[in-house]
Amino acid sequence: MSIIRVIHKRPTFDAEIIEVEDSLEAFRALLDGGYLEAVRLSSEVVLYCDEDGIANDLPPNCIFNGTMILGPLIITPIRDGRDIGFVDRRHAEDVCRQLNGGPT
């Protein structure tokens, strides 16, 4: 498996850029073992969160497009339906700043 750069954000913590194995198991571990739900933020970016966040009473994390995301999340660019990770670190830093409430 390849290693990709993603954004990981846990409730009450700032978003951070991490490198992780591009595998279902690694992504599930970042979501504390939850089932992945893919939320397309654009044609090039996807957010993964725990599909059972409400049922598992996970804490609030942040709001995207008016929807509260519960529990940990992962954000990664995609191409041809595959996670590709952030190639440009500055782009990832900009997304982290937005998630953390700072200027873009």
C-alpha cells in the first residue's frame, strides 16, 4: 500500500496533516474503528466520517454545508474515484486553517 497525506480532525482538536497508509483499515483506525461514510465536498475532495456517528452518540466535530459532522474525520483529494492524498502541502495547510477557524 502507498502512503498518502490526509487531513485528520478529532472533535475539540485542531485539524492536522498526517501521512497514513492508503487502506480501509488505516482509515477506519483514524475514525476509531467506525464504518466509513464518504461525503463528497467537491468533485476533487472527499470527507470520511463515521457512518454511525449519531447512533454511537459521537461528539460534534465541525459543520460542513450546514451539516454537523460527528466524531473524527478525514479529508483527502480524490482522482478517478481513488484517494490520492494532498500532493501540495500548502493546499493541505490552507484546508487545516479553514477547519481550525483561521484566515485562508
